[in-house]
Amino acid sequence: MKRKPFLLSIVAAVLLVLSAAGTSFSSGLGGSASTAKTAAAPSGGCGKAPALTSGNHTIQSGGQNRSYILRVPVGYDSNHPYRLVFGFHWRGGTANDVDSGGTDGYNWSYYGLRRLADGANNGTIFVAPQGNGNGWANPGGQDVAFVDAMVGQLEAGLCVDTTQLFSAGFSYGGAMSYALACSRATVFRAVAVYSGANLSGCNGGSQPIAYMGLHGLRDNVLPISSGRELRDTFVRANGCTRQNPPEPANGSLTHIITTYSGCRSGYPVVWAAFDGAGHDPGPIDGSTGDGWRTWTSAAVWQFFTQFGSNTQPPPTPGSQAIIGQQSGRCLDINNSTTANGTQAQLWDCNGGSNQRWTYTAAKQLVVYGNKCLGVGQSAGNGAPAAIWDCSGQADQQWNVNADGTVTAVQSGLCLDASGQGTANGTKIQLWSCSGGANQHWRLEN
């Protein structure tokens, strides 16, 4: 991922140091968030031929010609209201950087969210606006007005669920997402701020909105104190219990996600602190580098999609999640890797393409459209279930049985969660069928 950071001289002029107090916290993304489905609110573009298509668009706002890139889902249906996600670029970045995914390509498009949306029934419209001077200074609120103009055009020209607008951005783009949280809390359902600061202003900030902040301990461009400051704006607005959420130790190369307690129902505040990658939206645990295999994409996607409505586009035909009966977790390929030999595991269901499987007429379990779950020739108890290029061989064939078991055609052994484990990361293997709950699975759209 190629990014240009903020000029330190600009940052120094605007950063404030935050002191936080309190002790109560809860970990994970569940917390006090209300995940109950709400009724969709179709926009004026529903039921009509689409007036907008994927690609570059211009719009008049504040006497200026402004531009944005639009991504309409493949198979768009004008009778289904869609989620709408804005992706804001960093200082020196462009709308094309966000839309294209930069050097990581499709896998990092819209901070990795587009890939996850495509694996979760493709029910999302994405928008990448272009900032003036490749930034989001928002003088006199001109960038917020630009967003207002885009929302109006998009809701009139496409079928949008007006209860499902979201914003995500890194660095200056995070500052812009924060500005929208402050001033458009009744328009946007939630925002995710990657390594942001109060650089685009905060006109308001007293109304509740679901808020997720992600920030690195060793950020040398926008110190983590700036991210804590933004977070605490909505700790107050959402009525959450003030606290000092846990953060990983310096040098640990890990991350900790905390959901605040006491927040107003439906308006959670989530804080994700990480160590290792500095000023970056794509940290990878155990590394000081970055990349599209980061945990941040799935965390933000899970945060946004918990607010889903009852009216969503139909699932992609044949693509399903395989969920363990005992664990309630999904059959998952770690970090969305496509490398041959990657062993399947259990992980919290997040709708990602690495958790969407197609059972074919040839009895294959296919992920990513071209990788098959296999166990190798002459596999016995303990053989890892891993992904490989689809070969049509018997070791990549499975029987999906009425009793909930999945058995290897070649050996008759069961797909099994190792050691009857239920935790994230539990490896998937072959084992003699025992009737245990760790060998029973269900398929869900």
C-alpha cells in the first residue's frame, strides 16, 4: 500500500493531548451495540432505472466542480435498497487510490471493505470522493457540503437504504469521517476513523453516532492521543461510560479491540489500538509491516454490517457460509490468503469472501471461485483440510450430508474442528466420525 503521510508541520499546529480516566470496559465488537435488524428506508432512486453507473462522476458543489468514483454492485437490482459506503483518501492520496486499492489492488479497494462486501452477497455501493488539493481541509464546511451533494445525487439516482450510510477514511480521510460524524450524525449510521485527528473540523459532535477508532501506539505522524481525543467526543455524545480501554504493550506487535460499556443502545463506541505499523490503516499482527491481510478490514466490516436492515439484496447463488454447530463460527481461510496449503480454521463470521463457499455439482467446496478444500491423497485422521488449486481429484471431493456432517468422499472421514475447539483459529482437519458437535455444520446464505 502506497500512502503519503501528513506534513508534520500541519499536524503540530492542530494536535491536542488527551487525558482519559476510568476503568470499566468490555472487549470485542459485541458490547452494547444493538444488532437488531431495522426496516430499510428506500431512497427516491428505488424502483427506477439507475441514473448512475460505475466510474468517474462530477458534481457542482459550492461553485466548484467536484469529482468522485462510484462502484455499483454487479447485478444491481433497483428494487433492493443498498448499503452506501464512502471511502476517504489520506493527504496526498486520491480517490483512485482508494477505489483501486493501490499496489495491493482489489484486495485493498476501499480499505479492504469492497472485497468483503463482494463475498457477502455484494450488497454495497461504494463511493470514493476526491479532496481539493488531495486533502480534506473543509474550509467553511465546503467538503461536508460536497458530501451532501453526493448523497443527494446518489439517493436520487440509485436504490439506497437511507438508514445504511457509512464513512471510512485514513489520516486526513479519517479527519473527514470524523467531521461527518460531528455534523451529519443523523445522515450516517456509523463511521470508522483510521489514525485520524481533528483536522477537518467538528461542527457539532453532540449527537450520537456509532463510532469506531483505530490507531497505532507508535504513530509518528498523528500521535495516538489525537485518536483518543476524537473517540472521546462520541464517548460523551453516545452516553458511554468513560474509561481507559486496554492497549497493547509497545513492542508486542498485537492489537486490542474494546467496545465501550454503557453506550446508548444502537450507538456503540469501539476503540482498536495496535502496535507495530505506525501511521497506517493496514497493520498486521506480528509484523512492523502492513498489507491487505490486516485484521482492520474484517473488524470495520463487522462493525458496519451489525447495523444491517431487513431488506438486503439476495445472496449470490451457491455462495454460503459453513458454520460449526458447536462453535457458531465460520469455516475461514486465515487473513483471506489464497496460498495453496493454507489450512482452514474457525473464525467469527464476518461475511468475507474467505468465508463464502460454493458446493459444486462435482462435490467440491470452492472458495474465492478457484480454490478447493482438499486433504491430500491417502489422508487419515488429523490430515489438515486446506485450500488448493482445484484439480478435480477425489481428495477435493466432499459429501454434504443431511445429518450436518461433511465427509471426505475418498476416506469417509468427517470434517472436524481439532480437539473439539471452539475458539478463533481452531484448525480444521479430518477425523473419524464420532457424532460430536465439532463435526456438525450448517450452511447459511
